[in-house]
Amino acid sequence: MQATGPGDQARDIETDRAAVRAMLSPESIAIIGAGPDTNKLSGRPLHFLRRDGFAGRIYPVNPKYSDIAGVPCFPDIASLPEAPDMAIVAVGAARVGATVAALGQKGCKVAVIFSSGFGELGEAGKRMEADLLAIGRENNIRICGPNTLGLVNAFVRSTATFSQYADQPPVPGRIGFASQSGAFGTAIAALARVKGLGLGYFVSTGNTIDITPMECLAEIIEDERIQVAAGYVEGIADGDQLVRLAHRARELAKPLVITKVGRHAAGARAAQSHTGSLAGEDRVFDAVVRQAGAIRARNEEHMLDMVAALVANPVAQGRGLGIITQSGGAGVLMADRAEELGLEVPLLSVATRERLKAVLPEFGASGNPVDVTGQFLAEPRILSESVKIVLEDPAIDVCIIWLQLMHGYGKVLRDLFREIKRSVTKPFLVCWIEAPEDVRRDLVADDICIVSATERAVDAAEGMVRWGEITRRPPPLAETQSSRPASGEPTAETEVVASLEAAGLLEASGLTLVGTRLARDAAEAGRIAAELGFPVAVKIESVDIPHKTEAGGVVLGLASREAVEKAAADVLASAARHAPAARIAGVLVQRMSAPATEIVLGLRRDPVFGHVVMVGLGGIFVEVLKDVAFARAPISHDEALGLLDSLKGKPLLMGARGREPVDLEALARAITALSRLALAHPEIEELDLNPVFAGGDGTTAVDWLMLRRTSRA
Amino acid sequence: MQATGPGDQARDIETDRAAVRAMLSPESIAIIGAGPDTNKLSGRPLHFLRRDGFAGRIYPVNPKYSDIAGVPCFPDIASLPEAPDMAIVAVGAARVGATVAALGQKGCKVAVIFSSGFGELGEAGKRMEADLLAIGRENNIRICGPNTLGLVNAFVRSTATFSQYADQPPVPGRIGFASQSGAFGTAIAALARVKGLGLGYFVSTGNTIDITPMECLAEIIEDERIQVAAGYVEGIADGDQLVRLAHRARELAKPLVITKVGRHAAGARAAQSHTGSLAGEDRVFDAVVRQAGAIRARNEEHMLDMVAALVANPVAQGRGLGIITQSGGAGVLMADRAEELGLEVPLLSVATRERLKAVLPEFGASGNPVDVTGQFLAEPRILSESVKIVLEDPAIDVCIIWLQLMHGYGKVLRDLFREIKRSVTKPFLVCWIEAPEDVRRDLVADDICIVSATERAVDAAEGMVRWGEITRRPPPLAETQSSRPASGEPTAETEVVASLEAAGLLEASGLTLVGTRLARDAAEAGRIAAELGFPVAVKIESVDIPHKTEAGGVVLGLASREAVEKAAADVLASAARHAPAARIAGVLVQRMSAPATEIVLGLRRDPVFGHVVMVGLGGIFVEVLKDVAFARAPISHDEALGLLDSLKGKPLLMGARGREPVDLEALARAITALSRLALAHPEIEELDLNPVFAGGDGTTAVDWLMLRRTSRA
């Protein structure tokens, strides 16, 4: 995994980016270890570059040949006539380090290393990768790979790859695709081609020790020929790259679709053994992708269906789905799927239904789904008018038209869909089961999205709706320096922050805490309790006893001064028995809060994304159902409300089972306060507020535990 | 929807089945309203039957023609030379009734009615369907349709349809498919053809007023040429047909795969407006399908992927999935999906890993997923040996081999997979992204299942695993007369069963109830409480007050005789105020139970499946999370345990959060007791046990409400 982190201040960001740009749009390419056998990875790129008419300069390097297929071959890197923009390295693993050093010394900015035999071999290979990365740094040359199958810029025809994808000449298009995986990336790229989706760029970063898919996409989306960016990753080390990319993509109004595998323990285990990727926690990844404004795809089909829909359509302005079908059953299945995905299948307006009735056959259905029946084959106008009428309904934002086969009517339908495309301004897609292949190709070429399976069509529509919502959101909060650990930073040593000090930080950030004071002894505890008012709780206070209850250090519901004094004495004695070496500051005396809905709030420093806030309902929701939501700091108030909205236990916040409805605004303010706290105090490693009482009028934290990195870390 | 219910005792089951068999395997077919235009539905069947070489007798009937394309045409039904096995009816809706009557009088046993203009038109059409059904009954002729596109038996080449599916001659195969929908059914059948899956039968039942897809499949699975049955429905009226079919399919060791749309409210609404199907409650359908041993598929792709895997493979003997991949990323994605579906991706044994290391290249991975890398192209043995070695591991029950493209190696790979198929006895499937089409076809013809997308391959493997588990289950409990309401039965009127009478029925079935006695007045309540022992609860007892709490009719935790007397008097007074006309029997006095995990048990008579038992955890699990499980009576003890296992709140039953683990055996016995109660007392319409206290040593119902049909109903 790449290891560029915020710690590496010395590196020049613009130089780093320029190297990636040079790789993506080279004017000259050296191929170190080039050979004449076009069936070998050392021979394929030269063959492809010439076949596709790459207009730049190509420099094969191999002392064995004076030329390869007529292209002059150089004996070594030093004798190259210029520093190439990029170099393909196709030599044995043992020689890769020296080759990269020589390239750097020549002035080449980026090496694309085909060679395998590195991290995929285990620990020894990992050490080779670390050495290789160091060589690159020393010699000012960036590395794509090793174990990559290279990349294609179809616009400039730099087919700098040995991928099977290039067995056919790449066709340029408005999609940029970067993949960590070679084989899976090739599969996705090949599928895209079959679907008629042109890839302007296809990059694989292989073992990804330096250049990442996110860095490639960050350059690719700046290309005005690119409209949609797609990425496949197994794990990411630098979450900031993803967040910055997503923010920029949103700014450019270009959707970013990401697939990450390793969703579950079994997959994550497989991912780790495969690439050594520390997948991070998938739930955090998923949350950050949503928050940053990218769209996550489950798998290769989901990715390409969404990409196909996004590249061919204007932005959806809402979540109302119109379904126009020739099969009632398919309509039902799509309505089912829409409901699962949170899309609306609104009833059409009376006016729309009247207009539909005027065009539909007698046994058609003018609800939503609209059933045009097979009659539209006799009268194609039935279909085209229906689509237009439905899309004109103000409740409809995107439309799916479902049909099957119709091999005898391909031309009629092609003309029909072309006419629809010309006439409407809202997005639509065609779900066509077993479409005639020639018609399907023609329609895709005309920017009419065709999906080949019923539920997948709705999934693609949902991608359009999600993208529309991303575009309408307020811009993300200004990015700040991420608090993620720099790679190579030793695991932080932490210390418990004293409760009242922590309380001060929490209150300064805007959190409300239950009234809490420190008493050094039992008598003082009694006096404080009398001042606070009863009932109170008494809790042991020691930075060496983070888990107070287990130390017998908590007594709740004390109603008199005498009871408080006794409880304080008991708690102090119990703590002394439980942890004789602990530094005891005294006891905390806290006013008991009125019971309310129990919430758990947390903050931790994620290794990939820096500070992340967690929120969940207390009790079984957190412990049994794992019903928690995450967001990366900084978090806006709207984002905080969105987190609460995403909880399965949301009905409890809304007053289910006779509870008082929770003051969601106050709870959201508590979440944004934690986010501010994280930004102001990057040294906070972990913070648990448990429980937090969320009532009808405000949110009060009752217990908290804060850990910060010791100054040494 | 068909309306044959248990109430229609007069109908002869064997005659009904014989008619369906005649339709599925006819020796003579009349086509009423036949015409010469092969583009019209009235002309297509004759064309198809002759094109495909149907060996039976064909009788076009139309007074306008003396012959059609050389086949003698009859002026009317009466003049036919024999009673045809089946008749296609392709006349205007208004003439369908008279046509069916004439067919019945001629002795024809089944009419396949292409004509539309019935239920799909709304209420008037529904009345026409009721009339049509009555005509069929009177004239001893069964009806497929109306609004059906007919059926195909590819073995006898009876292409009795106007479906586009028949634009190409049907190819027979080991799959039988019946669909309620015509257009969606055609799409599925066409997809099956493209995938190389031969359909022995393809039936569509259209508006399904009489013959159902389940009835068709019940005959089709008896055909020894058929190995897998698949059904598509929008709703079913007679759940018994489904259950009987699933039980018989299991007995015959033939998987039954069912897709039903209308999973959610939006879909169910669409389904109802489409076919008028009352979809029933989808969760109940889903539960019964599982319990009966059928496999539910989400959509057309899921159905066909599972069918393709099942028809090509032996039975999986466990849930251990071996993954052999050429792409680490694809391996991770498959492991993810396996975890979501509850499959295991077991670590391979040390011996297996040693054997793998001997064949894998240095940078391959011998874990699970096994990564053979692209090196297998140079040495095909790497792949074939890996598959064999993995399948020989005792922890592995089914294997997926993932690859992509390889268009230059199609023949090598084809031979390799053929060799693997010959060598192994466990099931496997190939996930091949963008396989060369000729190789794909050859492999499918050789019974090697090919799936074209990564996650879908795992979904298909899961279907094999699920089927394996179905085959290993004990046989289902003997079927009894279903308690579902006969169609046409008026909505039942119900009455509350007095609490002690209900208690008697519950205890007789084996349920444990908290000690409960009836007191007629406050003084008697005090005496009874003293005998029962304190604390007790007092509850109003009246068949007119089903909801006691709302009537101020419940007081809990009474610790003394005086308190009981006062509470009883209060409760009686409150009930009299709340419901002055209620017949008050007195008050119930109940020993208070020790608190335990609260469970909700229920029983109700489902309109589709008869008596269904419901179980859930109390409180938020039922009310907020809708975390409940269903099963149809009769329910075995193992099935009851399976219900508990399926609850999201299961960890609470196992002792999460410091609770006492629940006695699951006792709780399962309570569920089977409810099932027995339902069978013994079909008059019970509804029963709620809420709460039931499930403790570490037994299960005790604390409150119950039983409704039964009044004798009049």
C-alpha cells in the first residue's frame, strides 16, 4: 500500500501530481526489458502502442536487440536520447530497484512496474517493496505497481499495458477507470467495452506501493473529456485522497463511483492475505464515501450499470421513479426494488393519468407502474407518448422503460427511443431483457442507457438519484489537515484525561454535561452534593481507573448527604482494593439526570480517515444490533441529522413506544461539537460518551472517557 | 386468481389433475378462432406447431376458412371429429364463455384462453372471469388463462403459444418453468435459452382464474425428464398447492425455485392493480417457502443462475465454499458475498495447503480463496489440480472457479473444465466474466455451470447449498387439511374466548401459563390471592373487553390481600365505567411471574396458508424492528428452533447483556404446542400470547387473547 501521509511534508505535492499526469498522458514512453514476443508481457506494450498509433516517442530498452519490430532499441537507460515521461519496467524482480534508480537519475518521473514477485510473496516481498519505494523517493521517481498490468489513455492511444483488455484496440469515451486489481480491473474494463461504454482511461496500480487509484482519478477527472470516474479498490491507506477526490468530483459535477471489496470479516481476511491491504473498517469507509459525495457500487455489474446510467443522462432532480412496462410482473419487481432502495414510486397526478388514458389501450394501466401492454408494437406512439407524459409529471424525476426481446421490432424501437431522447429533459433508462444486439449498441452510442436485468435497472436509477442528491447538498465543510496517523508513525501511546479536564474540553466545544464536581474526600462529597441538590451519583476519579464500574467505583441515586458521604467512602475504599497503585484524585459528584433516551457518542482516530464520530442508540442497539453510524470530522449539522436518520432505531428517537421524542437538533449539535473538538484537539485518540441522555429538550452527557496521545507519541 | 379451495369438495382432484396433464402433453389440439396470419396471436400457434413438428392432431376452428396453410379447418366446435385434449381459445372476449361451454360439451378437458379483456380491465372484467369460471365448472372443463400466452412442451413439440419465446423453436431440456406472467415469463424463458438452459416445459397461466403455475409444476415434476422446477408468481391464492408441490419436489429430489414479486408495500400495491392478486403477506410467503423446502429467487437472473447451477451439479453436502480465482479482488468479493449469505469460506487443511503449494506458482495463494494467478495459462494443470485438491478438502462442499476473458485460451480451458468435471464428485461452478461465447455454450452443454458475474456466482452456489440442506432435513410433518379459508367463504365473524376457557385449550396443547384463577368479586379475589401466594396481578375478565389495560382493567404487583381486594374493586368499577354494556365475568387473579426475556407468540389464520405461528422478542424488537419469524402449522421442533435462530434479537436469547440464557428447547416446545393447537382447533382465528416469559428453565405465558370464528361463520 502507498505510504504517502501527511507526515511526508518534504514531498512536493505538485511534483507528485505532475508525475501522475505524465504517466496518464505521456509524450514519450520507455519500455525497459522490451522484447519481440507479443505474447509476453515484455512484448505486448510495444505491439499495442504501435498498433493503436501512439503519436509519442517509444524507446524500447534491451541490450539484446538493436531494434524490435523496426523500432530502434537502446542498450540501457543511460543511452536514451531524453528522459521519457514514463517508463514501463518489465525486468525480473531482482533488477527492478536498480532500474528504477537509473530511470530516476535519467530524469524520468514515473515507473510503471509490470514485474511481479513483491508483496504478493509475503514478508520478504514487502521488504523489497519498502526498499523499492525508498529508491523511488531518493531518485525522485514515482512508482505505479509493482505487479501492475499498466494503463491506457485511449485519447492519446498510449496502450501501455499487457492486459487482455488491449487485445482489442481501446475505444475512447467519457469514463475514467482506475483499479487496484489487474485481473478484476481487466474484467470490468472488458465488460464496459461489451456494454459499449468507452473508457478514456484505464489504469491498474497493482500492489499500489506509491501511486494509488485515487491519485490517478484525481488527475483523470480534470480532463474535460471525462464525465464519470470509477474506481475499484481493495483497501485504501490514505483516506484523505478519497475525500479530496470526491469533493473535487462534486465540484466538477462529475460522478465518482467506487467499489471496495472486503465488506465483511471473511472478505477482509481474504483482502489482507491477497494484497496485504489493511482494509480498515468497512462501515467507516462506507460512511465516509457517502459523506464525501461518492457513490459506492457493490460489484462490477452494479458499478457499470450506474456508470452507464450516469454518463448518458442529465442529473435527476428528485427520488420519484416512473415505471413504464410491458409486463405487469416486471413493474411489480421494480416497485419492490425501488422501495428497498428508498426510491419513491409516486402515484401519478390526476392530470397525468387522464393524459395517459387517452393514449393507452383499454387494458393498459395508468397508475405507476404504467403498463402499456404489447399493444405498443402495433402503435409505437403508445410507448413514446407514455414516456413523455410520465416524465412531465412533477412527481417523476427519472423513468425506467421495461421491455423484452422484440427482435422483429428493433428498428422501430430504436427510432422510438431516439425520439424520446430528443423530446425529454429528465433522465431515463431502458431495461431491455435480451435486446437485439445491434439495436442495443446503436442506442448506447446515442446516449440511451440500456440495462439488461430488471432489478439492476432500478439499482442504476438509484445511482442517478443518489448523484442528484449529492449535487444538491450544500458544499462540504472546508477541508482541514487530516488527523489520520502518518504512515510509519508508531502506534500511539495514550493516557486517560482526567474527567474534569476532559469535561472542560467537551464543554468548550459546546457539549452539555451533567453537573459534575470533584470531591477529595467523603466530607467534601457530602457538601458538594448538598449544593448540587439530590439525588446525585458518586464515581471514583482516577486516570488509572478508566472503567469505574468494574472497580466498584460508581454509586447512583444518592438522596441524602449522609448517603453521599458513605458512598464516597465506600467507593474510595473499593478503588483502593481494586487498584492499589492507582492515583486517586477523589470522587466525582454528579447531579442525577432525568432519564431520557440513551445515546452513545464516540470519537476515534481512524487509521485511514483520521477523526471519525460514531453515534448509536444505547443498550441492545449498540451491543446486539451494532446499529451505529459514522462520519468523518468535520461534520456539518445537516450531516449530523443525516446520521441520526440512518439509524435503525430511529423510531425510538421519534417517540416510538410512548417515549418523549428526542430533540434531534440538540443531538445533532452534540455530534458537530464532537467534530469541532476533534479538529481543535488532534491529540485526542479516543473518546466515549456513554451514556448520553437525549431528551425532548437538549442532550446531556452523563459519563465520558477521553484518551489522548502522550506528548511522546 | 384461481378459486379452488378446500370448500370445493365436490370437484374430483384426479379429474382436475388429468386436465392439467392433458394440457401439458396433448395428443390433439383445437385452435378456436385460428387464422392464417402468422403475425397474429390467432395464427401463431398453428404455425409454430407445424414448424416444430407436433406429432398430434391439430384442429383449427373458424367458419371463415376451409383450411389454413393446408390444415383442414372446422366451422365450429360441434363438428370436430373428436374431443381435443386441449383447446386454444383465440376469440373475442365476449365470445369466450360460449366457446368454453361448447368445448366442455364436446368433451374437451381444458381451454387455454389467449383472449384478453377480462380481469385486467377492472371490476367488470372480474365479473366476466367469475362467470367464465362458473361456465367451466358447469361444463367440466378447466381453464388456463384468460389472457395467457399459452404453453410449450418441448418434448412433444406442442408449441401452443403466441409468445415471442417461440420465434425460435423451443429446445427441450431438464427444466420445467411455469409463470403467472406472460411477458415476464417470456423474458425469463428467452434468457434461459440464451444461457443454454433447455426448458422442457414453459407454461404461462395469465390471469390464472383456474389452473395455477403450482398445479402445472405439480405435473411437470412427475416427468422423469425434468430435474429442476421453476415458478414465477405475483401472488398465490391457494398456499396448499405450493406446500404440496414443494414437499413432492423434495421427495423426488428435484429442486423447486420460486420467484414471487410484491415483496414490499409499493410492489404489492402494483401487483394488486396489475392482476388483482392479493399478494398476501410477503413475510409469511417467504417463511412458508423456506419451511416447505422450496428456494426463493429474488429476480430473473437469480432464478436462472440458481437453476443453471442446480441442473448441472450433484447435491452440495454442506456449506463450505472453496474459491479458486485468478484475481485476488474477485476472491475477496466472493468471500464478502459468501459471508452475507451465511456460507462458510473455511480455511483449508494443512494437508490441502501443502498439496496446493506443490502445484501453485510461487506468488499464488494457497488459502481460501486460492489465487492461481495468470500462470495457469502457461500451465493449465495448475488450475485443474487446484480445483481437484480444493474439492477433496473435507471442509469444502462446493467450489467456484473465477476467471475472465481468456479469448486466446478458450479451447484449452474448455478441455480443462471437461477434465475437472470428469474427475470430481462435488458440485462446482465457473464464474467467467466475458467468456468466449462458443466455449460457454459448449461447457453448458456438458453440464458445467457458467455464471457471468462475480456476486451472482456466489448467489448461485448458495442456492446449491440451500438445496443440499433441504435434502438433508427430516421429511416435513404429515400434511393435514389446511385451515385456510375456502375462497368465497364470507369474512369470518369472531368472538373472544373467555380467558380460562382459552387457558384450558392452551394448557391442553402443552403450553405453560402463569397460575390464573377467576374471582367473581373483590372478596373472592382476596381469598384466591392468599391461596396463590403474593405478589399477584388482578385483571378484568370480560369477553367484551379484549384490551384490558385500556379499560383500566389491570393492576400488577399486589402484595397483600387487602391490596388485592381494593384493586379488584377498582378494576371492576373502572371496567363498568369504560364499557357499561360489557358482560363482566369477574377478575382474573394471577401469580406474578419472575421477570424473564419477553417473547411474543401468535397464531393466525392466513388467507393463503391457513394457520401460521408468529414468534418475536417483545418490546422494540417486535414494535420497532418488526423482528418476527413465521411458520405454517404443522411445525416440527427443529423448525421451531430454526425460527428462533432466524431472529435478529437472537443474541438476547443466548444471554447477551448479562441476561440469563433462554431455555430454547422449552420455547421451541411452546411454538410446536401452538401449532398443535391450531390443528386441533381450526376455529381459532387469532391468538396473541403477549408477553410470554422465556426464562432459563421453561416458558410461561402471562397474557393471552384468543379469537375464534362464531359458529355461524
